[in-house]
Amino acid sequence: MNLVLYFFYAILVIATFRLGTWIFLSLSYNLKGKVGPVNSFPLISLIVPAFNEEITIKKSIQSLIELDYPNYEIIVIDDGSTDGTLSIAKEFQKSKKVKVIHQTNSGKPKALNNGIKNSTGEIIVTVDADTNLKKDALKKISARFVNNNQIGAVAGNVKVIPENSLMNIIQGTEYTVGINLVRKAQSMLGCVMIVPGPIAALKREAVEKVGLFSNDTFAEDFDITMKILEQGYKVQYEDTAISYTDAPKNLEDFMKQRRRWYRGMLQVLDKHRNLYFSIKHGLFGMFGVPNLWFDTISPVFNTALILLSLVTVFFGDTAISLLGITIYFVIQFALGVFAVSLDPKPKLRDFLGIPFLLLYNVFLDGVRLMSFTEETINVFMSWEKPKR
């Protein structure tokens, strides 16, 4: 029983400190972390890498053409598609804003780099080919760069394209909870750790300084963010720059996506291990990177806590067991309500998804543990497209 109690209290203290910090900083973001409109509109290059995206590419490009921003270009890079992606994209070349480039299949990082080399914008915004941007997204993003010359990248607000399925609702709630709590807090420190592929805004100067995108991990967006932060730039989050992305529709595709994400995170953290507790890199090295490592290993603690709490039932300590499990789920539920409430426009469906997140997060911990094991023993994995 003592072992369970000591372990429980240790995890509770760590979790309370972390959550308290996130809550304070995310509230600070909503109170004073916003940026007002500006009258300067630097040229933005939208880079859209695409491989076999004939189902989604038309809607994606159309949404980009209709953006409310006076100074931007759209560069679509077809990465050797074998379906109708290239021909569909070429239909939009009648617009002066759109340029379509075809390359032999070389992977997403090389497609992004090809697009960057053929662009001229001061700001580069990567957009996935299954993603649609809200009309004012570029104005919201550019304001961050105009207001602060130290900004090297800005992460947009990624939301799931809503569909009438429980799996879609849960993923949508997960995105809202995770983004509104963690990224807002990180933004106040100037060290948002990941600018996500569906809407990643990068200063050209910073991207060229770090040598563009690398293809040695499964998380090229995370990797380039780390490289930009390492060079001393600030990375912020803009919650009103919204993108809507397609989410996996079945368990098989979901598992592939999350295993790729988690293994990619481990690869990037290992690649940049020189940054752990680096005083030279300020809050990024002393707080941002260590916190990510704690997130990586937290599934071990979470799973151990739940298992130990359940084991105590068999030794007659039912009260301790129920206390541990109850506190764990109550904190998760309260955190979900708080995080959704921080959204610029909270949706009812996100609140409805919160109860399901309680067990969903336990399931995700299992996926993370699986991914950690696979990466540790170097199980082969390739990038696979989800079924549309």
C-alpha cells in the first residue's frame, strides 16, 4: 500500500505543477497574448505538397484561392501521384495565384523544399492537401510576424473537419483540448514546440538559416520547429488562424497515424538531445524540451498508476484504489472543460466529446507505449496514406 501511496503522491505533485503552469499560461494567452490587426501584408507563399490526393485536393486549393489576403501565392507540389491529383491541380493554374510543380516521388520533406525553392514569399505557410483554411487565416498569421521581428514560426489552430461519427467527435475534442491548453501556454513562453503541417507558418529567413526540411524523421514539422527554436527565434501560436483537416475514419488508419506521430516525436527528441536542460537556449531548453520528454514517458506513469490502483483492490485497499482512479478521471474531465472553454468559438460537439476522452486517453497511452517499444527495438515503419 505504501508503494502505491508514494507513487500516487509523486505523480500527483508533478501533474499538479505542470497543469497549474499550463492553466496559468493559457489563461494569460487569452487575456494578453492576442495580436491586433495590422496594415502591412508581406508576401505569403502557400506550399501544398500532395501525393495521391485526388479526393481532397480540389476542395483544398479552392479554399486557398478564396482566402481574404491581398498578397499571396499558391504552390502545389505533386509528389509523383499515380491518380488524378496532378491533372486536378493543373485546372487551377488559370488563376495567377497558383503554380503547379510535378516531381518524381521523393517524399513530403523534399516536396516542401521544392515548393520553398520555387516560392518568393517572406512568409512560408505549409498546408496539407486534405486541409482547408478559414478565410482570414493569413491575416491572423501575418500579424504575428509583423508585430515581432523575433518570430521565426507561428502555429495555426488545427481543427477536425466535422463528421457525424463518434470517432470524429472524439478526435475533434482531443485537438481542441490539446491545442488550447498546451500551445497557448507554450506561446506565452515563445516556444511552441510543433508548428503542425496543416497550417505551419515559417519565416523564410529562419527556414533558410536552418537548411529547410529534413527527411530523417517521421515528424518533419516538429523537427524544423526545433531547429528554428535552436537558432534563437520565438515560435508562437495563433488561435484565430484556423485550418480544418481530414481525420482518420477507421481504427487502422488512426493507429498508423498516431504511431507515426509518436515515433516521429521520439526520433526528433533523440536527434536534438543536445538541447535537454540547455541553459543556453533559455525557456526552450530548460522548460520546453524537458516537458516534451515528460509527455513522452508519462504513459508509463499513467498506466502504472491505474494498474497499481486496481491491484490494491485485491489487497483490501479499495478506498485508496477508488481515490486514485477518481482523482485521475476528475482532473482529466475538468481539464477538458476548461480547455474547450478557452477556444475562440467553443462548439457543443467538443464539450460532448469530453467524457469519451477519459477512456480515450488511456487507450492513447497504450498506443504511445507501443510506439515507444517499436522505436526502441527499431521496428520498420513506412509512411502510409489513410483511406479516404
